[in-house]
Amino acid sequence: MSKQNFLKIYQKSFLRIQYEREIANGFYVGLRGEYARRTALENNTNYSWARGGDTLLYERNVPQNLITGFGEAHELSRNLNQFFQANNALRLDLQLIFVPAQTYALTPTGKQVTGSRYPTFTAIYSKGFVDTDFDLLRFRMNDTWNFGRFGSSSLTVESGIFLNNNQLFFADFQHFAGNQTTVLQTVLTSRNFQLLNYYTYSTNDRYLQAHWQHRFGGWLTDYIPLFKQFQTELFLGANYLYTPNLGNYVEVGVGLGRLLRVLRVDWWNGFSTPHGYQSGFRIGASL
């Protein structure tokens, strides 16, 4: 009924070539090239099945962003020309992954990787050509820990910097996995935020993000009879983001999983330097 349009999309016709290989135990290299034609899309209808819905307008298919000024009426036409005009882009990505002390087993069908007790390290260099001209360098570390009856934790830390941002479009910005709905992002090792706007803080500069989550299993909830019956478990989580335009943003949450065996309900609180405090419930499937 409110005709909110959170997902801002554009049209892309592309050809992509990708190659990945393990060059030594625990060392992986990946190459990807993509040539794309990208064009902006506009809403072309105001129709709604909802009663009285035709009296409201759908939100424009233009993301709000601090850097571009998208969403501000007096800046809209200039920014659309600068960041959303039709363009051709060639992007090359080089990815290196290092898994220290990776263990494996040899089977009749090939090599079976069994894991490592050390973090996984990833470095990605991206270069834009044709109508774009940028260099983006990213580093990532992720790890998980199993504490037995005390549960398990996951941590992902990623930093990045545009070494050169001479010419890029909004699609080339570094975007972050925000969430403006009540649907919980429940992947344990994901880089998702639960309260962050989808595009407001996307950047063409430098950034740092970190994501931590701990699932207690039944360590605490098994002392509550009804929770023990349904194998309900407690979660704690925290997410962090820094960009020059945003400053420091932190969100922390607590949740219960396997409610009635299938549901997970979280309560999250977010704090940012310029925008203060926000909070909200998130509901999803328990995985």
C-alpha cells in the first residue's frame, strides 16, 4: 500500500568469463572479466492491486546516497546524468585466497578439502576500463570457532580502498548488504547488516566492515524447560561499518532461534555518528 521501492535496479547486458584454480595446497587464484552495457530504468506504471493504491506514487527507481546526493530533488537530474547514464564497462577482477595449513584427504574421485584451524585470507583487485576508470583493492579475513557445548562463533573483517576513482558509475560503488525489511538475514558467516539502509552509505572511497555472530546452541536455553523441548538457542551478533561519509556505525543484536523449531526472532540496535540510534525486530527462518 505504501509503494516503497527498496530494491533499486538497472538493466545490464553482459558477457562474463571466469577462471579459478588451486595452484598449491591452500592457495587459490581466480580471474574474472566482464563486459557490460548498463542503462537506467524508470518506473512505468503506478498500478496497484491494493484498494486506493493508485492514489500513491511508487518510489522512484533511484537510490539515496550521501556521496551522489541521489534522492534530493534539486540534485536529481545532475546526478542521474553523472552516475546513471547509459554506459559500457569492462571490469577485470583478480582474486587470491590463502588458507593456511589447509588439510585434505585424497579419495578415488580427487582431493577432499577438510578445512583449516586458521582464518581464510582473501585479496581482490578490480580494475575498470572503457567508460569507467577505477582501481579497487579489497582485503578480507573470515574464521569460525567451535567451542563445544558453549556454541560457535564466526567473524568476517573486510577493508577496501579505491586507489583511483577517476570515472565510475553508481553500480561501481562499493555497496553493503543492508536490510530495510523485517526479514532477518540468518547466514552465520555472511556480511549482512540488519538495520543499515541499502544504498545510503555506498562509497567510492575507503571502508572497513566487520561482522561477528555467536550461537550458544543449547548452553543457556536448555535450562528453560519449554526452550529445551524445542531445542531453542540463543544468538548474539554485532556488525560494524566505517566510511568517510558515514563515520562509525555499529549495530548489536540478540536473538532466539528454533522457536517452535522453525522461527528465529532478533532484536537489533544501531548507532551511527551522524544519525544517532535506531532499533527493530527481525524475523526469519531458523537455520
